[in-house]
Amino acid sequence: MESLYAYWSESKQQDLEAQLVGFWAEDIWHRTECPLAKDVDWRGKNGVIQGKKQIHFNCLSKSINTEIKYVLWKRLEQQEWSPITVWRHIHIHVRWIIEWMNAYAPDANSFMERSLEKWELSFRSYLAERGKLTIKQRQYLAEGEIRVTKKDDPKISTLRVIYRNLQETYDERPEYEKDLWDLRKLGASLVKSAREHHLNFTFIPQPWLRQATKSYIRYCLATQAGGTCRNKLKYINQFSAFLNQLAREIKPNDIDRPLIVEYLSYLAKSDFGASYKQSSIGALKEFLELCAREKWAEVKDKRLIYLSDYPKQSNHLPKYIPLHIIEQLNQHLDALPPYIMRMVLILQETGRRISEVCCLHWDCLRQDAQGDWFLLHYQFKMKQQESIPISQELAAVIQEQQEFVISQWGRGFPYLFPTPKPRGKGKPISSNHFNYALKKLAYEKHICDESGQIYQFHSHQFRHTVGTQMINNGVPIHIVQRYLGHKSLEMTLRYAHIHDQTLKEEFAKYQGKMVDISGKVVQPENVIVEMAEGSNPGNIDGQWMKQNILAQALPNGLCSLPVIQGACPYGANKCLNCTHFKTDIRYLDKHKEHLERTSNIVEWAQQNLNSRRSKEILKENQPVKENLERIIKSLEANYDA
Ligand code: SF4
């Protein structure tokens, strides 16, 4: 990375100094006097107060002192670092940075005088000579095993943070002219739980390609989310890396079909999955076509990528979590931190996207006049607020989490799932944090698939599981689409493709079988289709599902009368003679009790056949008795099967 000294000026530096007033202007920062640390509890887990009391800024260069203080202040103010992080960890790094600067560059005016690489090299050697360069090993879980990777010295990381923050402060060019864009400054749509807010173009060494990529990403940012644009940049970086390893220099008009074929072969040899390769080729195609159309680079204005270039995705079906894995997971839920356990319960019941759960607002529960609960959430993909019906049990879980947040963060905290303390910065939890907790649980509790391998949990599988369950439970495809918030029916149809016989049987066992009054087994999907018959798919949403699917529940089963027909036309107590009546094993005891009562009535009526009333009673109850006998026989036979 080049030095940005050209953007530094003495007056800008004086401006930074002028912003440091009161506590922040001092050369010694006492943590007890820090205006941003008034409510901080400095005790560690063992109850003992931890961390340094003071941070000393004793650089020989006054202006370097100012720059370090400025970055620490800004990061504290913007909650990038918490006071605990600063006084417990960062102060050690700052002490070393100051000691090194005093020895190595006591007269420096600014960190911007040199490139980060030069500073880093010098600091690294300084620490190494003193035996203070610590390259730690970081353990992480992947593919069911613990892997180890090297973790750079945190003192070096702090130097990088200080440098990059100053670089952003001094460099006042419009964001689009820089090589590192801060998506927050560009007003890009970002998921609140996202931890990365930058687009870095410095990985593209070819000047023409870097410039054209910036134009492309700027174009995409106008209509697409920040995360999508980050992915597109990643794919162009990949293309840039390919060009870079070629023995010849490639100019824009050198990009022709043979070069693209060479790239396709390069991509094919990589370890990336088919889905990644598809997106990568798709982004490159879009980029090259836009380059030619918008004249961002002198790329040939002709077709370079064809449909047949995309690798086939052999089995692009949703990856639902098998029932036996869900059972193992639920057995060990207590071993998860309580907030992660509650997130799992929300995902299991609702199938929301993990970003939607991470960013749930503290006040996300609503109860309607009938006492039913709804979960309010924001769908980033659809850019809209949604509400879905949830069970009483899940509402209680969410209320428990609300209480937990109040106890930890006080009232008024905006999110239901904050990043946990002590590192918590008042932001929502990240999806990585959640995924890691589940992978750790699978590893520690030995949650295995059928082949004995540790199961690889990923948050999105819960969504696939809920979608699969809904399809297998017979919920019409357009309702599943609305419920899961799929933009197009294409995604929902993938769930329908896995609706094979084996799966149906698996879910039928789980669900129990439904029977009608003749004792005939009916498939749940047919029941739901019957209820939704004639309804306008456009009106079918969460409310519809609650009011029409759940509310047609009867004390002993379900009424499948098409919703569009309105209220029951047959009057009270006619269900056991009605073809719309459906029931399942859960109501077996009720049916047996009902049969006993009805049999007594029938018996009495048969013994008193001389009265008109008893004849009427017999006429009414005999069919009910026979239907109950058929229902019970069928339920028992099918339940045992
Ligand atoms: S009688 Fe038939 S239509 Fe009426 S509520 Fe019962 S099952 Fe539904």
C-alpha cells in the first residue's frame, strides 16, 4: 500500500489536535475519569478488577502522540473498541508502539510519512529483536476437527488499525476515488450484524482493471446490497489474480475468448464449489459486458462467456437438517450459551435467515387481540418489515431473552441478541459467532451424521429444514414462498423437489397420519390444498395462515372446509358426519371417550325405540358411532404401522 503522505497536511493534523479536548487532550488517561467509561464494571469473571489504570502517551514526537490519541478516542466514541478492550489490551500495544517510535523515528511528524508496509517491517523487527514478537496459534473448528492457524502479533494489528484510521481521516478525497471504500460513508445497504464495512481494491494490481472494477462496483452499489457488492469484488479479485500469474501483461483489449477459456480452466482446477464458480463466472460476464457498454475499459464488445461455460450444479437441493441430527442437537441445547440456545429455537421454529435473527429488535414481539403472538423482523433481501405467527412457547423464549438483555445492557438496548460482553460493542451478534457455537457443540457433544462424521451445522440449514417441513406437511408452495420471504418461486420450488416418497414417509411418522370420517388416510398436503382452494394467493400471508390454518382447528381434529366458503354451513356437532372433518393420532383418546359416550346413547336409544325422540337420537348418533369406530380403527392401525 502506497504512502498517503500527499493527503496529509500540518493543518489537518492541527485540526485533529484541536478536536482532542478535556480528558482526551491529556497525556495520561485514567480509566476512572474516562467520560465513556462511567458505567463500566472493570471486574473480570473472577470478580477481580482487571486492566491497567492509566494509559501514558509519552511519544517524543508530539504529533505522533496526537495521532495515537485521536484514533483511540474515535474508536472508543464510535464503539469500535470498548473501554475494557482499550484499558485491558490496547494499552499494552500502545506502550510498545510508543517505545518503538521513540527509538526508531523520534522526529516523525506523522504515520503518513511512510507506507504501512515500511512501518510494519520496522516494528516487527524491533519486537523480534527483543523477543516480543508473538505469533500465536489460533484454534478453530472446521469440518468437525480442530485446526490451527497462525495469528499475527496483536501489537502489529493495533499499528495497522491506527494507520488505517489515520489514512481514512487525512484522505479527504471522495470515497469513490480511494482504493479502500467505507460502505457506511457511501450509504450502502448493510446488514447491521455485518462486521466488515470496507471494499478493498488494493488486491487488484492492474491499474486499468482496478479502475474499471471501481466503476463496476459503484454501478452495482446503486441497486444492490453492500454484501452482494463485496462478493462481486471478490470474484473480480479472482480474475485479477489469474491475470497476474500469467507470464504476459494483459491489457483490456487482450481479453478474448481463448483467454476466457484459459480462465475457465484455471477456475475449474480450483477447490471452490460449483456454486462459487457459477457466481464467479456470472460476475465476470456482467463485468465485461458492462465494461464494453459503459466504456470503463477497452474490452471487446462481443460475447466472451456463454451459458455452457457455467459448471453444472449436480445437486443444488436445499440442505435440510435430518431429523436424527435435530434430535441430537435438541438433547444438548442446554450446553449452549443461553442466548445461542434461544437463537436455535427461533431458527428451528421460524426458519428466518440468520442475519434477520441476529438483527432482531429487542421489541420484536407483538400479541393480537386473540392473544396470539407474532414475530416482527426486517427482511434485508426483500427490504421490508415482516411479521410471522409464532407459538406461545417461542414467545416465552423471546421474553426470556428480553429479560436477559435488560439485566445485561439495561432498558432501551435496541437488539435482542447483542454481541456478548466483555467484547460487546452494543452491536447485534454476528452470524459467525452463532455458527461457531453450533460447530463447537457438534464437536464437543459428538453430534454425528449416519457415517459417524461430526455434523457440520450452518445456520442456513435451519431455513432449509423449515421449508422442507412445510412442503412435506402439505403447505401450498405459494404459502411457503410468502412465509420464507423468497423473492421468486424458483427457490421455493427447490424444496418441492425434495418432496420425495422417503421424505414424505419420514415426516408422516413425525406428524402422525390424518384420517377422515370413513377412516381413509389422507395426505396433509391434500388437506391444506383443500383449505386454500379458491383463495387468492396474493392475500395469503402470515395472518392468513394463522387465521385460516390454525383457526380451523377443532377440539378433536381439523376442518378442511375451503376457507373461501366462510363459516361452517352445517351447524353445531355435525363434524363427525362431515367429509371436511380430518383428525390424527393426537386425538385418539378423545375419540375413544366420545365413542364410549355415543355407544351408551345408542344403546339407550335402541332399548327405547318406542318413542319418537329415541328414534331421532338413534338416527343422529348411530352414524357418529360408526364413523368413530372407523376413525379409531384406522388411527390405531396406521399409527402402529
Ligand atoms: S361440520 Fe364440517 S364444515 Fe362444519 S366445522 Fe365440522 S368439519 Fe368443518
